[in-house]
Amino acid sequence: MLVLSRKANQSIMIGDSIEIQVVDIKGDQVKIGIDAPRSVTIHRKEVYVGIQDENRRAAKSTGSNVTGLSELFKKNDKHK
Amino acid sequence: MVKIKSKALGEVEVSEKQRIHFPDGILGFEFIKHYYLLDMGDSPFYSLQAEEEDEIAFILIQPELFVSDYKLVVPRSDLEALGIKQEDDLLDFAIVTIPENPEKMTANLQGPVIINRHSRIARQVISLNEKYHTKHAVLEALRQKQGEAD
């Protein structure tokens, strides 16, 4: 991993269309501003990893009885 | 029509119209680019069966069915990437996780699967609605939704 030191208001360019700026530093928290084309998706890593982990759990669970699931759902859906 | 092996339903016949293209794959399963969306008869659930990977499938449900006041909020860039111009163009699903006790099944509303119903191009997106997380108790939410309807 490339490591660079930056102060508040300084930036890093990634390629020629992505700019990452240190907006503010307070204690152990850093505020980061990102300028990127709309086609680039930006997310907090823990959200991304959380979804990945949940997908893996979901893929493991699909072997279970599908008819049973449907009945469980309908039993709770009393308006149908 | 072609016959495929599916994890949820065994051998089934599928048509081209059920074949969904995920150019970026599903998070954690990026190597799979095509799935078949299988209807499970009179059931609120669907199976998203990986093409050429019999053992990989996801159970899907439409969040509107069990979440009261469900609102899909996703980055515009995701909709543009899928060529979605209006709400009518899209199908929106949540992936369901079934634990040992299926009563405790959960749905991932933070990472919904969005499909352009015309082109059948899809993507798992990350919701911008901060109310949603990866583990919504489906039956509990359903009972709550019913309660509000009374």
C-alpha cells in the first residue's frame, strides 16, 4: 500500500479524475472529501464487507426447504 | 427453453427471459456473471440460480411484501449503469438468509439486487437509506406491517 502524509486541505489525485481531500482533522477522526466521476461507486469499507459476508451466509442457506419457507411466510401474512 | 440444475428446485426448464446478467457479479461472488431468476410457484420467494454453478443460489424476496413503507434509495450512478430511467423499469429484490431456524430468516435491505426488467441487466447496489441494514427479521417485519394495516 502506498502511504502518503497529508495535512488538512491537501489532496491526492488518483488518475486524472479522482481527487481525495483531507477536509478536516479532529482528534482521531479525519473528514475526507472525494471528487470522482459518477460511474465510480464509493462506500465505507465496513458496509461493503458486511454485505459480502451476508451474501456468503445467504448462499449457504439456500439448500433449505423452499415450500416450508413459503408456508411460514403465508402463515404470518394473515391478510392473504 | 433449456434445462438446468437448480439448488432450490432440482432440474427445471428455463427460458432466455429468465437469464439475468450481472456484469459486476454479486459481492463476494464476482466470478459469476449470469443467473436464472426462478419463480417458485405460489410463493413470495424467488431463487436466483447461478448459471453453470448448480450449488450456488440465492433466495430473493421483494421488500415491499414485508416492509411497511419500503423506500429504495440508491446512487443515481447505479441506475444509470443499468439504463434505468423510471421506477417502472426496475425490479427490486432483497437477498434472504435462512438460519437453522427458518422462523428467524433475515433479508438484506442494505444490499438490494436491482434488475432492469427490459434488458435483464442487474447489479447488487448499496442502499443510501440509512434505516436499512443486512439483517431485517422478515417474519417480525411482516407481522408488524400487518398490525399497521389493521
